[in-house]
Amino acid sequence: MRVPRLQCLPAMNRLLGRHYLGARYRKLLHPLDRPPVAWVTSGAPVEILRAMGIVSVYPENYAALVAARKQGAALCQVAEEGGYSRDLCSYARIHLGSVLDPGRAPLGGLPRPDLLVACNNICGTVVKWYQELSRLLDVPLFLLDTPFLYGEESEDAIGYVRTQLEELVGWLEQVTRRRLDAGRLRRTVDLAARATALWEQIRRLGRHRPSPLNVPDLLLTLGPVVTVRGTPEAVAFYRALQAELEDRVRRGVAAVPGERVRLLWDNIAIWYRLYRFFQPFVERGACFVADTYTAGWSVHLEGNDPLEALAQAYTTVFLNQGVTARARQIATMVEEYGVDGVVMHHNRSCKPYSGIQPVLARLLGERGIPVLLVEADMADPRAYVEETTRNRVEAFLERFNG
């Protein structure tokens, strides 16, 4: 079945390509003009680094790219041969493999960092992962600690994180010998807020019938809001994407022709099977109109105090909240998007995401929402069993026949 292709993808590829090439070839600049490079986790407050002229590079994004290029297993094996457990997150193994053997890594691995910034709001693995990177590369590391929110957010938790952001600023100034300009931080946070607001508006277009987008479209276009958040270029890209999708709505163009089933996706993508996994759904007229993963970057950066806004946003990310909040978010999306069923990627690597999925599946089942749990891994194809997965998908889709 032929599905419409997003016309703005080449522009996105150029945007991300310029970012990574700029990080790699900064060494050609005069030392006084050369920006420092930081490796950062996806849940780190990159707006502060960007406002200080620090180039941020994401090992998690790199690992996803490697997996999408079908080269994840090889670098996982490099890491395992180096003594790292196969039970470790596949993103971490791929990236550590690229550090241990850059010659086997696509693009020669990432440009060497001058500093590391990690935040544990997405998982605890990043703490040990980045401590190990600090040891291997002998570069300084800052760990930002966010209290886990079992219930509602608290002022104490936000204040605790805000204090650490102040410490991060001081640490960055000491390590890089650069000063944070308050006006530049304000402008950067404003740009990030505009990009994330556009991203949320784009995601909400999935509420239309038929939906102008399928979750693979969101997974593919997530890159700029993660990688170059806080830049005018990110805002411009998402304006263009929004316009393209709104044009589809006006013309009645469906992301999945003949849409008849509306689904929700939970967890990180299966990057090495991105199109192949979703194809049986497309062939049955099933469109993934919403998901929890890309919703993680629909952060709200509000208020006159940039550090307070950042503390609020990074403390309340999806994975830093308990089962009640996550169940409420999924139930809300099921209602708002007219979802008929939920597919959960029971991701071997991402324990914080996957651990409570059986509980969520039970809660959704009590509401009469069909749920499919697919056991796989986001980046290591050795954990994917093609025949078993295909049979379970087909059985799940049979529920919607008739």
C-alpha cells in the first residue's frame, strides 16, 4: 500500500546534518573560537548549554541512528566483548562500543566531548553510563538528580532541581571558562518553548479523522526538537511540518489510506524494524494516531524565570512519574484521539518504560481497551523474533475485523 511521504524530511536531514558536522569539524576553528562539545542525555537541560555556546551531542540519538542503519548488533557485541553485560541498555552498549572501537562505528563515532552532562529523570542507567564515559575519556561530568514523582509534583522537588541548575551553571562556567548571559538564556528558552509548543500542536493533528500522520512520521521528525531545541531553525522546521500536515487535513489526505482502526503506541521505536514492523498495521488500515514516547518532548516551558521553567519541565517528564500519572496520560489520549487499541513495546532495554506496562495493560483492559504487548528491544535486533511478533500482531488485528 502506498502511503504519503512527508515533503519536509530532506530539510530536516540537512538541519541535523549541519548540527553534527559543525560539532565534528569545530576542531578546524581557532582554539579561541572553538566551542566546547558536551555529550548529554535526552533529559538534560540543553537550553543552558546552548545559551553558553556549548555544542550538545546526544549519544542516545546516535545509538538510534546506528540501530536504524542495521549496525546496532555489531557495536553491542563490541561492548559485550569489552566486559559490558548484554542486559545493559542497548543504547549504552552501542555507544560504548563506538567509544571502544571507533573504526567500526558509523561516522567514526561521535566527536570527542569536552564535558558530560547527565540527568536521571529518564532512567538510572544513564548515571552509570556517563560515569563510565567520564572514566574512559577522562572528561568532567555533571549529574543532575531529579526526585521521582510517585504522586503529584511538589514545590520542594522543583526547588531542589532549580538549585542544581544554578550549580550546573556555575560548573559549566568553571569548566568552559564561559559566562552565561541571562538575556541569551531567556531567548533560548523562549525558542525551545515555541518549538515544543509547535511539536504538541503537530502531535494533536492526529485527532483528525482520517489522521494526517502516523506515529512513524512523528518518530522520524522528532530529531530537531531533541537535538536543536532552542534554535530558530527548529522553530522554522516545525512550522513547515505543521503547515504540510494541516494541508493534508484540508485535502483529506490520510497517513494510512482507508484508515479504519486508530491505535496508540507506547515506548521507544523498534528502530531496526521501523517501517517493517508498522507495515502489517498499514495494510489493515490501522493508523497509530498517538503515542507516549514523542509526547515526552511536548514540554511546557512557562514563566518569567528560565531556571524555574526548566526545573519544572525536566522534573515532570513522563518517565519520572509513577503509574497513576502514566495511566492517566494514556487514558486521556485514548479518549481525545478516539483510540481503538494500544500497542505496547515491552522494551528489553528500557526498564523504566517497560516495567509497569503489564499494570497499565490491565488498567486499560478494565476500560475495555484491547492491548498488545510486543517483546523486543529498541536497538538490539537479537532480541526480536520475527515470526512470533508477526503472529501476535496478526492475532491482535483480527479483533478489529468486521
